[in-house]
Amino acid sequence: MFTGLVEHQGRIQSISPLDTTESGGGGWSIVIADSAPVLEDCNIGDSISVNGACLTVTEFNKTDQGGFFKVGVAPETLDRTDLGERKVGDLVNLERAMAAHVRFGGHFVQGHVDDTVTILSKAIDGNSLRLLFQVPTPTANHPSLLPYLIPKGYVTLDGASLTITSVDDAQRTFGVMLIAHTQSKIGLGLKDIGRKVNVEVDMVGKYVQKAVIGALGGDADDLDGGGGLKAMIEKTVEQVVNKKLAEMK
């Protein structure tokens, strides 16, 4: 579990699509250097959020290369995030798993990235920066994120907990604003228009929607938030009306 308060930015030292070393496990691995601040209490097997994705530390050194650690990246993570498109030298947002004794300043972040969104526009507003994002068209494997995006709600972008400032369901867009402090601590404001950003929506909304669908007697797997939910409500109303009509006969 994370808070979405980015602790540090590390730099990608190397990328191996097929890492045959013991710490690589025969899969895709990334080594992130200049990361000493998040390695002070690190152990093998610890979780670190890398641009919003919860990844497991398989190797680390607190002093070499400014402190480095290695993580394995599973095919599911490569499919859901932009980590497969990162390049050596790129900066990534880092956060250690939340400790029980610390103040909870962000929101509940699992580090389970739902999908990527695309930067549509950037606009300076005083000393802040407004960003507008395009939400992808939903598919069977990537359901719509729009039901979980509400103005003044939470969203996690590249691992940073941010407040949503606008949502346009028809255009499939939403916006956030970065204050000056946030701009200096995360790399989101430096990304160009058209770049992908990892997004994790508020998990509380997912549980609420699933509970509502289950209560309406629908298919708990139908979480598109559109016609499926509407059809279930109509079915429930129809059942109630028919029951009342039968009682009146």
C-alpha cells in the first residue's frame, strides 16, 4: 500500500528484456540508480512504487551508482503501464510502501496501474500547471475508467496522488493541476503532449460499483458503468412494479 506522495526520483540505469541472472529471473528487469533515499531500510522482496507500479526489489546496493535497485516487470505490468517504453536515463517517481507509523497524506494507492492515459494539453495558470488527459476507449480487457473519475476526487498519475479538477465524460477527458511544489518533485509536468501517463483510479469506487451491481442481481464482472448497469436498474424497477401489480389483483 502506498500514499501517492512521491519520495524521490530515480534514474533508469539499465533495461533488460531478458535478464537471465538470478535477480532477473529470466524476464524483463529494470535497474534504477540514484535512489539512495528510498533504500535506507530496503530489503530484498520489498515493494517500491515505480511511476505508480508496485514492483518487487530483487537486488540492491545502497551506495553504488548513487544507490541502485533492480525490479522485475511482469507481462501484465508491461501491458498496463508505460514502463516498457521507458529509456535508459529516464527519471521515474519512487515511493516506498507505506509504514504503519507515518502520517497518511495522500490516498489509498495500491500500485496496481489500471491503464495509461495520454496528455492532451498543458497550460500555465499562475505558478501552477493545468494538464488535460485523454482516457482510452474501453475494451474487454481494459474497462472504462470514467466511472471512477469525479471532480475533486482522487487519481494516481505516475505514482502521484492528485486531485481531479475536471471531467468530461462525452470527450473522455479529465484534468488535474500541479502546484509549483509538486512540479519540482515529480516528472509529470515535464512530459510532452502526446506522452502516456500511468493511471490508477480510486479503488474505493471500484468496490462500491461492484457492490451495487451485485445488490441489483447483475453480473459482478460487468463493470463498464454504462449500459450494463442501466439495464440492471431497469430490470430491478420492472420486477418491483410487476410485484406491486400482482399484489393489487
